[in-house]
Amino acid sequence: MPKVSPATEEQPSEKQELTTRTLADILSFIQKRNYDPGERLPSERELSERFGVGRGVVREALSVLENLRYLTRRPNSGVFLTATPERVSLETLSLFSELGINLTTDKLREALEVRRIVELQAVQLACQRRTDEDLAALEAIVERFETAIGGKGAGAEESTADLDYEFHMAIFNAAHNTVLTQMVHPFYLMSAHRRATFFADKTRSKASNRQHRELVDCLRRCDEAGAQRVMGEHIGRVETALQKLAPAS
């Protein structure tokens, strides 16, 4: 087997970094330009010149977006924003977050609406299906959350934003519906930065964990109506704050 030089080993990571940066540049450009569904985008050559990268890098970035159904490429015609936005993969929303691209205010509002619908259904199912092990897992997260807020003892360094995510995923696990869990995951990814800001405030964190305790109590009693009421109030608080933290579209 031929020996791989250090320079050769670095090339894949450098290329990936360049492609990722170009992907972010293309998405930001499309968002700022506010293209209509089905509208033609600049050619590969034009995008290459605009962002100062090779056409191969642009082609690779466009392939990622094509696989996510965000755009389509037509032979001898060019690159077009998808004419059917409703078919765009949910993973695209996660991609925006991973690349540090803010969603528009309208898109964030729509995402939060869907998250509310899914979470209310999940907590209802969790009341019907939760096991003793599910309850124990939720109670443990609540206690870790309390420790993280207090800032003392083992686990005090844990992020309350991460623990909140863990708590909600535990509710989905208690609903015992894998598709629901897979559906909601992108909504947490896309709001990760704003949620970190939200939970940096101890007052907000304390209020959230009080509602976490209430939710666990409802699940223990299998109180579907109570659980949906508390979850609705809980999500409503976060929705209001996240929309205030979002940049204007």
C-alpha cells in the first residue's frame, strides 16, 4: 500500500471545509435574494465567480441541496429553486442551524407551530404508554437540571439547554413512537443557538424545570388533559421568547 503523505491526509478535510463554507454562502445568498419557488438561480460558473471557489466545489454544494430537495438541476437549463417547497426535506432546516444561518421570522414561527402540534401529541401518547423506566429517566433529568441551575455539585457544569432537549426527547421516548421522535429532532437543531441564549437566563431555566416537574407528575398519574395543558403553557413561554430573540426577516 502506498504511503500517504501528511499533505494528502489534510486535503479531504480542507476540501470539506471549503464545500461547507460554500454551501453556507449559497444558502445565505438565496435567502437574501428571496427567490420565488421555481425561480432560476445563477449558473455554476456565476456562483463559482461570486464566491471565489472552483466549479467542482460549487457542484458538490449544489448536490447536497439537490439531495435535500431544496433545489433542482435541469440538464441544459440550469439550477432552480424547488417549485414545491412543501417537499423540501426537514433536514434542510437542521442544515441551516448547523451552518449558523438564521431562519426567517416567518419560517421560525411556522416551525414552532409544528413543534407544538407534535409535542402535544407526544405527551398524550406518553401518558398512555409510559413505563416506570420512562418515568425514572425523566425524573433523573429533572434532578440534573436542578443541579445545573444551582451550579454546585457533580453535574453542575451541564448545559440547561442540553438538558431541556434531553427532557423533551425522553418524553418522545416515553410515547414509544420512533417516527415522532425523528420528526421533532430537526426543530430542536434549528433553534439550538436561540435556545442556548434562552436558557442562559436562570429565571427562565427555573420556570422551565418547574413545568418539567409538573409534566412528570401528570405522566405519573396518566393525566392526559393535564399534561397537554402544561406542555402547551411550557411551549408557549419558549415560543414567545424565541421569536423575540430571532433576528428580523
